[in-house]
Amino acid sequence: QYRRVYGRLKVAGGVHTFTVLKEPHWERCASRKIQYYVWRCISGGAIEDTSYSTQIDDCLAAMDFIATQPDLGNGEVILLGWSQGGLVAAAAAGRTNRPSGVALWAAVGEPKVSFPGLVGQTAYLQGLNSEEPTTLTLPWGASVTLGHQFFSEVSRFDPLAELSQYAGPAFIAEGTLDDAIPRGTAKKFAAAHGGQNIVWEAAMDHAFN
């Protein structure tokens, strides 16, 4: 039940255009040796229909697409996710064990803690208790409208448990000045992960400043 969405896969030698995924506004990254492939949906879908599940589905579909391209490493990928993208990468890796590695940059590990901290507890509860889409104002002034499914998944999604199913190597980064996620999230991811991992910390905020 995918919507038709036009996407671009950027590679070192050019840009491939195709239609496979359903959710806009998200990027998926993968690398093989020194080649980098960036997935970005550029049209279609509605942001209020997004949820963690739809974003993970997008990531899995992107990996499926890459696996069909003989010039893209025969499907070998390393997933890199920043912030909420880290949550998506952790889940995609844990559910498939397909990536050769995973890099989590300031990844959301406890969404029911970090998301209310981002938008405010009152706004979060409004969205959680409403069947209609809820419009939020983000700290940097932008507004976004999200549906009930998104808030419902925030309340129960466990990225740490998702990563625990992934057996491959993981690089997990966190900024000591980051106030968007709880301090120590990287170490919690590492403790949950059963494979080899490295935790890297630096004096930076959520946007690497």
C-alpha cells in the first residue's frame, strides 16, 4: 500500500531518479568503502500521516531498492541516523540484521522522554489524547502537524530494545552539551546492543555545535 513518491539516490557519479517510497522529508544514508549514497524523498505523502512505523518502512524499502542495484554494492549498506533518524536506523537494523554497520548520531533512545521535552508536556498530551492531527510549534519556530499515530508510538516505542536485536557493529555518538536527548542515551544504546560497539562523546550540542 505504498503511495507513489519520486525519490533521488545521489551517488558519486550522478543522480538516479525512481519511485518507490511513500513518506517525504526524511533522509536515509548508506556507505560502502568511500562511496556514499543518500536517500531523500522529495514529494508525495502528508507529514501528518508520518509515524515511526512509516519512517522505518521507508528505510527498509530504501534498503530493498539498493539491494536490486548491482552498482550499489550488492545491497551492502551502513545505516547512519541522526536524532529521530537514529531511532529509525536502530529499528531497521534490529529488525533485519542486514546492515554491515550502524552509526547513531545523537539518536533518540527514549522518545517518551525527549519528545515531550522538545514540544512541551501539554502539547504532547494533547496530541496523544486527540484522534485529530495536532499542530505543534517547535523550539526553533517552525510548526508541524502530526497525527495521533505518531504520538501513540512516541508513548510506547523502545529504540533500545530494537537495537538489542542487531548483531553487527555500531558507532554511537552523543554530545555532552546536547539538551534534546537525555544524557547517557548513547551508553544505554551500547548496553542494549549485543554486538561490538563504540561510544563516542564530545562537547557538542544536538546539532554538533
